[in-house]
Amino acid sequence: MKIERVCAMYFSATYTTEKTVTAIAHEAADRLGAEFGTFDFTLPGAREGGFGSHGDDPVFGENDLVIFGTPVIAGRVPNVLLKYLDTVRGCGALAVPVVLYGNRNYDDALIELRNILEKDGFHTVAGAAFIGEHSFSEILGAGRPDEKDIAEALRFADLAAEKISGLEQPGAPVGVKGEDPLRPYYTPRDRAGNPVNILKVKPKTDMEKCTGCMTCVQVCPMGSIDMDDVSVISGICMKCCACVKKCPAGAKYFDDPKYLYHKEELELGYARRAEPEIFL
């Protein structure tokens, strides 16, 4: 198949998905002799009103390849993105679903993203699960994607481009790991097996450290931090930790005992190095 444009399209609150997806897309574009483009829908302004409501939304067609990336939250595609993703239109473009998870597991996220893209009018031809530093932690998956991950991302892009070059027409959706029907969202549990519910937990602000730079307001993917008082989070917190990791003064933090317990359990239980998985 002749591909004229490769687009990296992603949600990436702390840059791990962006880094991986753009590496794959750049390499695929080079291999296919295609133009390269990006569409970042991390911030709320890019998603308001749904896909197609903004003049800078990409328009896809049969000669496009989209490397489409989202993070994994609780083993699934983030539920706060589902309404927006339902508005995206592939119009016969090829797509490669890519998910980034924080070294625990991606469970059904990849098959869920594949199914969403197929429903949206894309033809999925390859898929992959890569690892990024966990949003909660600077220990779990620290520094990932690293050089080894990016090397695998480039290898994956080369293999996907080779497959696409040999296609006469799209086939069946790419086979990926996961269950369909999808399993419930992953639920953390304490040592007695009781659920640990952190859905309503939100970060705190150390106002003695805060310089009023407004970085947290600017980077929140949910637009939930009050610009008049950054200690107030009036909307949804998806625990992406963009405000925590990007605050130049280190003023944002979590102190909820259940959150800290879950964070510690993840760091202790999933210290091994998880490796990317690719599907062609």
C-alpha cells in the first residue's frame, strides 16, 4: 500500500507516550517515504467539543498511517478519554495502536484501543505495548522509555513499515494480547484483599514552595486546577501526576495513605524490568 503521510497521535501527560509514539512514527515515515505529522490531544483544548471541532484536527484518509498512543490506567485505556476517542474518524486510514504502561501490566488496554480504532474507521495493521515511568513513581519504570525501549520502538516501526509496504489492501484487525469482552479495571488491594479506592484522591499543594508559576494549571490534562488558587482541584484528577512531576518547585504532592500504600506496593511488587511486546 502507498502511504503518503504518517501521523503520531497521542495523549501523553508526562511525555512517555509521546516519546515512544513519535519515535515509531518518525521511523515509519522514513521507511515509507512519507510525510510526518503529529496531533497531541493531551490538553483539554485539543479535545473540547470532540474530534473535528478544531481547524487543526488532522483529517485522515486511505493513504494515511496513524501511530495512535494512549497511556494505560488500571489496565485499560483511560476512561476519561473514551468520549473523545469515540469522535475520532479514521476514514479508511491504517492505524497502529500503542499503549504505554508503568511496568505492572497493560491487561486489556491494547485490545481495547485496537477495537476503538477499528470502530472509528481505521484498519489496524500492527500494535504494541511499551513501558514508561509510572505516573505515581520515580522508581517504577524509572527513566523509561530508555535507549533500549527506543531501539525496540524503531525495530517495531521497521517491521510495521515492511508489512504495510507488502499489503495490497487492509486485512483483518491485528491480533493483540488481551481479552474480549474486556475485563474490569484493575483494582488495587491491601494485604487482606480489600479494595483500595483512590478514585477521589487529589494532590495537595505546599504553598510555601509554590511560586505561582501556573505550570500545574497549564499541564493538567483535565483542566482541573483552579488558576486563581492552584491548591484547588475542582474537576477530575486522573492521577497522571503531570502537575507533580512538572512542578519546577516541587510543590505538588500526594499524602493520602491509600495512595501511598498502593504506590509502595507497586514499587515493591513490580520491580522487575517489563519488556515491550509487539504484534504484527
